[in-house]
Amino acid sequence: MIKKTIGIIGPGYHFEKNIIPVLANNSSFKIGGILRNKKKKFKIYKTFNEDKFFKEKFDFVYISCPNKLHERYIIKSLKYGFHVICEKPFVTSDNKLKEILTLSKKKKKLIFESFMYLYHPLFYKLKKLINEKKRGKLRYIVSNFRFPSLNKNNQRYKKKLGGGFFYDAAVYQISVENYLFNNTSINKKKIEQLKIRKKVDLKGYFVIKNKNFNRFYFWGEGQNYTNNIEFFFNNSSIYIDRFFSKLKNQPTYIKIFENNKIKSIEFNSNENHFENMFNEILRNFKKLSFQNHHRKRISNQIKLINTFSSIK
């Protein structure tokens, strides 16, 4: 099998820690080059300036640069005929969304937003559990994605780079609405929200209220690390620790509380949701149905982000 080449734009800490080990050991991918990399640790790969990078014949690009640059590199990559895999948030506004969607369709190229937690078997199991009628109605959800403050030089604190912890943490919880419940629009009048900010959004919460069930989402920096979600039904509850981000080589559990008992479902510690995501892409990236599905998912995610961003 001929390996698919992938060009990397903006490799940072997340790329180094989680992505490069998967790509380096994947028999179907080959890293063809990196755009403007200054880190010595990536010198085993070719580096290019921007002009030469986009003259290469990559099959894919993986975009891992600051948020503010995503839009520009997505559009340029599509114009040069590359399939696009981009870290979240895909873009921070819908200003160029129509152009991106049109280019993607015209070129028949995949656009894909990387929410890796969706490709862990835990997520598939959760979708089945919440639909089981024996639990009764879903009443409310509580989720926390919070962590200590980072080094102040981190790009998340830099407004000009599109930083902020709303885009780093809250977008995961918004993606639950999109990917788990297929909730494509939320009435602003049904949202209660607080953001604490300096130059960028640092932390906060939002509450979504409707006639079916309520959601309580807490996110941001400067707090104890918590990464969980819990679903409360009439007759039981389902709790997952490390829902959005999982530790390597440690098992993950779904805990079900019902009939005064706790049942734990363990997932193999060797399961790599980053690898699962890339394998899913490789199996399906040429299919128009798969491409259309992800265009729609990205559009919905941006719509939801805009809803929350526009609330003062």
C-alpha cells in the first residue's frame, strides 16, 4: 500500500505528545513535511517555508497552529487540493465558512475537526447507554473540564492568536450537544452564562435549559483539574471521569449508579482514540457521504459556538 503523505502546519505540544507518535507508527501515513518549524526535535522531517510547503503534493494537511490562523490555512490547503484535518476549534467564526464549504465540495476534499474523544469505544458505549429506556427520562447533565493555570507565555493567553479557554475547554462541552445529541441550534433565551476574562476568556460556566433536560457545563483554567461528565436519569446515573482527555496506558471507566449499586465498565488502557480517529479518516475520506457528514458537523459546531460567543 502506498502511504498517504501528510503535511503538518504548526506542530505544538499537543502534536508532539499525542499526534506524532500515532503518525510515526501508522503504516498508512507518512509525514511529508512541516511548515516553518523551529523546534530541533522535529528535524528528522523536512521543513519548508510557506511558499514551498504548498507546492508539495500532500494528500492531507494536519493543522495545529494557533486558532487565529486556522481559517487562512484551511482555505489555502483546500485551494491546493489537500484534505484538511484541523484541531479544534476548526474556525472561531463563520465569516469564511461559506467559502470553506464551497471549496471543500468543489475540490471533493474532506474537512475534519479533531475531537478525538469521539473515537474512543467509551463514547460509542455511552450513546447506547443513554438511549436505554429502562433508565427513564434524562433529567440533567453536569460536566467539568477545568485545569490549573498554564505558563503565561502559552498561546491560550494571547488574544491576537485567537487564544482563550472557551476555545480550549468549553468547545468540548459544546461538541457534546453537536455529536451526542445532534442539537444543532439552541435558543439564546434558554442559556445562562458567565465568563471571567482578562485579555481572553479564562473560565466560566453555561447552563442550557429546556423542557427535556438541563445541562450544567463548567470550564476554564485556574482551578483543580477535573475532566468528567455525569448523566442523571429518573432511575439511574452514568458517570465518566476523564471523558474528554484520557491518560495513556490507564484504563477508563463508565460508572453506572442504579438500584443502590455501582456497576463499572472498564475500557482497555491500550485503546488509542487518536489512532482510531486517523484510521476512521483513512477508511472513509474519499466517500462523499463522509465528507458531507463532516461539513455538516463543522457547520453545526460553528453555529453553536457563535450562539454562546454572542451572549454578553
